[in-house]
Amino acid sequence: MKPILEYKDYHLFMQDYYDYRKSHGAFSWREFCKLAGFSSPNFLKLVCMGQSNLSMVKVEPVAKAMGLVAYEGEYFRQLVIFGNAEKDSVKKAALLEMERIAREHKARVVDSETFQYYESWKYPVIRELAPMMPGAQPRKLAEECKEYVSAEEVRDILAFLVKAGFLKKDGEKVFSQTERTVIGSPEALPIAIRAMHKEMGNMAVRAVDRYVQGERFFNGVTLGVNEEAYGRIVNEITACCKRVVAIADEYKNLNQVYRINFQFFPCTNKVKEESNA
């Protein structure tokens, strides 16, 4: 579904969220309401249909139920204020705040015209590293990367990132990011995105022995699931990624580029129930 920053109607956003969850696993209005702390199993359905409004008291629990954190949660709050307001002055103030949040935090969605970004780990890493090192020569940027990349490659990557709009030049060899976050469109570039996951996965394998425990963190769990549990866990991981990005966004004096991989995959075939009759 679209990022929340593209919405101006909270009823529509909530309906799209419900439809998205429903299409990716077992999900019901009853479960949605329960997660948000409502005793009525259909109240949020009525909200999405425009037959009822969401009170400000319930904004936070509903946002939490949808995995909205940090600026996304605040944007949702302003959506509700805007949608419920009767006075033009209140609507205007909420709309201006929504626009401010969107400008500061709008994510860049990678589509088919800029699939090159996902061809190698080098593009996202250089995009993060270059703003940390204003005035640095491509050779110096290359030397700071843990994996090998040549100075010539860095020069070409910087040129691409600027041309494609991922970075902007603020001066000679001084760069800043045009958007705080880059996300991959789930509808576009599945092959390129799979290649990126494979490459980053291989880097993670090498990291196990390359870095001491204080420099890297690995954790995992093996568990049994069904289709409903799978869907809920996927949404929890997605919300966790958002929270991690929100934490990083709180800091300005960044000095290193890290990668987080979440791997959640089957280790067995699905077990078929056998009749004991």
C-alpha cells in the first residue's frame, strides 16, 4: 500500500491498511478492533465506511495497531484532526503540519526507472556514506567501505545518485540526501530487489567472523507457525523496520553505515493433517 504521507483522508488510509493486511493473510475487523483496544468488533469498519469518526483519545492505540511510529504516528494524528475538524482554521493548521511532516520525512520509492539502485550494495552504502564525509574524494569514500569498491566506481555511483535524484550536490564533493529513506516498490523490480537481498545476505555471512561481537549483532529463533501467524509476524517485522529508521532519524551526527537484514523463511514443507479415522 502507499506510504501514509500520501494520504489526506484517514478513513481511506485505514481501509487500505485493512485491505492490505487481509490480502496478505488472515485478518478481520474483529482482530483489528481488538488490537486497537475496542470492545466492538465492527467499530473500525464503521470508521472506514465514514459512518463514524475516530476520537482523538483512540488515535494512539489505533496508530500502534497499524504499526505507525514516530513521524508516521504524528502524521496519522494530524490526519484525524484534519478529517474531524469543523472549523477551517483547525483544518488549515492540521494540513500545514501534515505538509511539514511529509517534506521532512517523505520516503523515496524506487521504481522501474531507477532499478540500478538495487544492482549492488554499493549504491545504498555510498548514498549513506557520502553526506557523512563532506569534501571527501571518491578514493577516501572507497577506503572507508568494508567491502571492496574502487575509486572510479564511487565516482560513477555518485554521478548516478545525483542524476537519479537520490543525492543532491550542495557544493564541491558535498552531498545531502533528497529524502531520508529509500524503499523498494513491492510491485516493481522483484528480480533486482532479490539480487540485493542475496548480496546483503552474503555480506552478513562474512560479518559473522569478520567483526567482534561489539561491532555486530546476530540473533535468531526457530519456531512453528501457520498462515495467520506468518502474516502477523511479517507485519511486526515491517513495523520494527520503521521503528529502527525512526531511531536513526533522531540523530544528526552519524558516523558509520550499517545494514540490518531480517530473514524469515521456511525450514520445512507444510505438514498436512492426516485423518486418524
